[in-house]
Amino acid sequence: GAGVSQTPSNKVTEKGKYVELRCDPISGHTALYWYRQSLGQGPEFLIYFQGTGAADDSGLPNDRFFAVRPEGSVSTLKIQRTERGDSAVYLCASSPQGFNEQFFGPGTRLTVL
Amino acid sequence: DQQVKQNSPSLSVQEGRISILNCDYTNSMFDYFLWYKKYPAEGPTFLISISSIKDKNEDGRFTVFLNKSAKHLSLHIVPSQPGDSAVYFCAASYTGANSKLTFGKGITLSVRP
């Protein structure tokens, strides 16, 4: 079956602009996660959805970052007033209810000039 | 403060020999541990996991060992193959499925033919 998909694969934007990153989880997976991976680091947790609601948003770095999952499937990560420090690979993962293992998408590489 | 540490950034082994990748953690509340493998331009792929109630879990060529008293785990790959060359991430989570993962910085494994 299809894995987690993320679009776009690459996004280049200018400082101060708004961006949206999309994640399509594996069909039937109720849990969805966003992580951010900077160069030379491991993925860092941003936010976790269980169904439509954000069950844990403790990793969002500030109020410029926001994510939604209105119908409990596709999720969008939104970043306002982008800064150069936001440049990273943004990873999405999903998992079935009751599973510890998370299944990752290929990521979106965001570059803020 | 890094709660999951992979202190060796790289490892090179000969094809057919054993690869041993180490990971340490500081948070005693972690009770589920996972290893992910990552190729360039792809998302992390789940490899193997272990619950804190066990000290060993084996899956084919891959075995994970957990030493709770030392807060240490290791991944053994036997025999190593050139296709195993990738970045390996150790990750940890808390009790209860569907909780966030905390990752180490990763180890780059190179398997020489």
C-alpha cells in the first residue's frame, strides 16, 4: 500500500513569507506527527495529532508555527513570517492506534533565503 | 539537553563483519526504544524496537540489546552488507503507544565491500 506522502518535496521561500507543507498519512492511521530535522541533527518533535485534535503541540517552537488536521487524515503545517533558521527538512509520520512505531514520509526540504 | 545520545558520528566496517551501533539515554522515564535507518533524500525507515521489559529483541540480521541500569542500548547487524550503509537513528518514547519520539543525532554506517 501507499506510504506517507509529503508535498512539496522542496520549497524555497524568502524571509518573511508564509508557507504551507502538506502530509498525507497512511490510510487508516489515526495518529499523525510532524518533526523537523536540521543538518547534522536527529528529527525533533513538533506536534502530534490523534484524529482531528492536536494531542501534543509541545514541540512547536513559537506561535509562527501552526498545524491542522481538519478531517482526521491530511495535515498541513503552516509557518508564518518565515526566518532563515526555519530552514530544515520537515518530516511527517503516521501510525495506527496503539502502535509505538511511526512510519515516516520522505520529508519537505524548506529553504528560507 | 540531549536526552538520547549517539556519541560516535560514524562507523566503518568490512562486509560480512558485525556492526555495533551504540546509544545512551538520560531520561529514566523512557520505556520504549526504536532504531531507524535513513538513506539520503528519504525519510527514516523503522528497523527494530524493544520494550523496557525486555533486554533483547532479534529480527533477522538485526538485534537490539537494552541495558536499563546503564541506560544504554545497542544495535548489532550481522553480517553487515554494503546495502546497510546509511544513517542510523536511535529513538526513545514514554509509556503508552502513540507518544512522541526523541531521537539521537544519528550514526553514519559505511560497510566496505
